[in-house]
Amino acid sequence: MSEPGPLSASIIGSFSYLTVRDRLPVILTRVIDQLYRERINIIDKYGEAATEGCKEVIGRLSQLKNEIQTNKPLELLEATDPLSPFDDSHVWNRHFEEYISTYEVPPKWFTAPWMYVECFMYARIHESFYLCPALKDFDPFCELKQKAMLESLSATETLAQHVLSVCSSLPSLTQEQLRQHVINLIEISVWGNKCDLSISSGEERNPETDLLVSLDSLRPYILVNHSSSLWQLLVSLPEDQRDIVLVLDNAGFELVTDLCLMMLLTEAGLTTSLTFHVKTRPWFVSDTTRTDLFWTLDTLREKGGACSEIGNKWKKYIEDGQWKVCESSFWTTPIPYSQMSTVDPNLYSQLSKASLIIFKGDLNYRKLTGDLDWPTTTNFEQALRGFCVAPLLVLRTLKGGPVVGMAESQAEDLAATVRDWNTSGEYGVIQLCTFS
Ligand SMILES: O=P(O)(O)OC[C@H]1O[C@](O)(CO)[C@@H](O)[C@@H]1O
Ligand SMILES: [Mn+2]
């Protein structure tokens, strides 16, 4: 079967079209407004040079917004800092040249692949700050991410109490009870993915106070559910092969749900080595950077109660080397994962050592499947297009982009009653591929 084409904003009324037309400009406007509103505090924190810096960045972002809204050809990234380990302008610009050689026209916001233009906007936002020496480390989404976390502290306390009590009862749990607890936390990690701020263009998306009580009623909303096969995989891993990699998505409550799940797997001995991948630049509004991860740990440790207990435990796992934190600029490029082995062989080789790789969220799912316009019944392994680096699991709520691996007529039956089932975030998947 020939592969479908990439999703793009060229189809008027499509979700990608509405994203580029409506949501991306709103995200840019929020950053511009924040820079203007907070310019005094920013100058206080980053020094006098930030006065000019704020003006420069506001100018660049306003121009970028205009380029998007008037469907201009994409501009090449200025070489930000060739000496920086995270400078990847050559990656974007190579993609740009390939596009021109294929289509003989420059890529435009409403015609180039959605994945490319959406990621490119965030690369341009980062570049706007990076080009100002005083503001090169400024995270325009930090305020939103921290506010979302602070407003999720009561849900976090409830979840922390639960996971601590499960961990303390581990010696007395039967295998079946443990299985149920692990599956519960996997489902909570899926629903934590609703708290993504790019879908809401930065509007708050705080969690319900106690997700635990809703799990039974939410389970029918998991459209592909491989949690049983996942459990079989976890319990069948030999003692010396329990390395798990978690490619994180959003900071805030989603990050808490992810680390709570990882804590249970760690305490239950289902994993002996955990590696988290964070982003190297501010990304899709709420994605987790190293700074976000450690700010979250510190905030929990200072909170008191069960929050402090889990914050201290997590900090100790990292200090003891049981949990490692990695970063790679690959995660903030537009490149589909099927090209990782050629584009970033070191990362590919590192991931190939894992017994299981867990990817969180929509964007990872889109990159795993190339953000192509796949029929929903496409076999998941086929949609991965050869990215079989290790057994992989995706935990995601559907906020846009491809969905594959569904049963015949499942999507059609759903669409007959729920119009926006694949963009509302109300549905999710727990999707495993073991390549066996
Ligand atoms: O944080 P997540 O789950 O990756 O969601 C981000 C994704 O959601 C969207 O906002 C809608 O799909 C995309 O623009 C982006 O790919
Ligand atoms: Mn995200």
C-alpha cells in the first residue's frame, strides 16, 4: 500500500488548517503580550540590555505572526550559535532546501507539512530570544508552566498520597493487585496528557482533583488499550533487562503523573534503570525542559505533605543515578522518528538498549507516524515506517494528528456521535508495539 501524504494546513477547515490559522497566532500573541506586560520585571532580572532585547523580540515575533497570517514563504533560520550543542539551524535549513528541490517553490505556512511548520514556529520563537544575548535563556512559556503546576498542587497531593500508600503496601500486594495499580497509574498518565497548553493556546487546563475516582468511567474513552500486553511485557523482562526510557511531554500535572507511574515501577522492581528525555528548548508551550523538571522537584519538596515525600524520593532517585535525565536536540526538530537512525545514530543507538520506550503525547505520536494522513485502521507497526528501535508504548490523549491501529468502523461509529473525537482530548490510546 502506498503511503498517504503528510497532514498540512492546505485543507481548509482541517484541524491543521485551524491550528495554523488560529492557534499558532494566538500563542505568538500571548508571548508578545507577556513580553510587553512583564518588560519591567524582565529588565530587572536580565539587566538593562533586556530593554532593547524585549523590543527586538517583540519585533521579530510580530513579523513571524504576520508571515504566518499572510502565508508567506518560511524564512531560513539565522545561524544562531554554531558552537552551541543545541544549534540545529542547519537541520531546519536542510529540510527547507529539500522542500524547494522537490516542489520547486519555497515552503509556506499553509502548504508545507503541518509537522514542519508547527515545529518551525517554536524554533523561530526560540531563535528570536537566542539572538538577544541578554535573553538567550529566556523561556517565554515558563510562567504558564509554573502557574499550571502551582494550580495542580491539590490534585498532586491526592495522587502523591495514593502512590505512596501503594508503594508502602507493595510487600503485601498480590501480583494481580500490583497489576491493577500499575494499570491505574498508566491510565492516569494518559489523562495527564490532557493538560497540554499548546492545544489550548496557553489557556489553563488543570486536572480534576482526584483522577483515581474517574478511572472506571474514563476507561471506555481509551480507544486502543494494550495495557494487558504491556503488563505481560513488564513482568516478563529478565531482572537484568529492565531499562525503561520515558520521552517526556508536558510539564505540570502531566509530569507528576508520569513520575508517579515511574516511582511505582521503580519501587516494585519492574524497572531497574530509568532514563527521562527532556527538551533542550521551550517547546509546544508546555513541554518539559530540564529546568522545568528540577523546578517541579524543588516545588514539591518545599510544599510539605505527600508532595514533599515524593519530591524528596524523586530527587534521591536522580542523585543515586537510578533515574537519569537526558536531553537531545533531536526531540525539537521536525524530523519523523523513522529517520532517527540516519539523522541521529547516537540517540538511536542509546534508545536501542532500552527494554521499553514510553512516548508521551500527541506530538510524539505524530512524529512516530510521520504525521501522515493514515487511515485509522492502519497497522501501528506499519505506521512506524521502520522505527523499530525497541518495544515502544505511546500514552496520549487525542488532540490532533493521526490515529492508527483502530478496529474496522470504530472511528466511523465514533464520529457518528462525537464530532471532534480525535481533537477534543476526551479520548486516548495506550498503544504498544513489540515488533514480535
Ligand atoms: O503536548 P502534546 O500532547 O504533544 O500535544 C501537542 C500537540 O497537540 C496539538 O496542539 C494538537 O495536536 C498539536 O499542535 C501538537 O502536536
Ligand atoms: Mn506537549
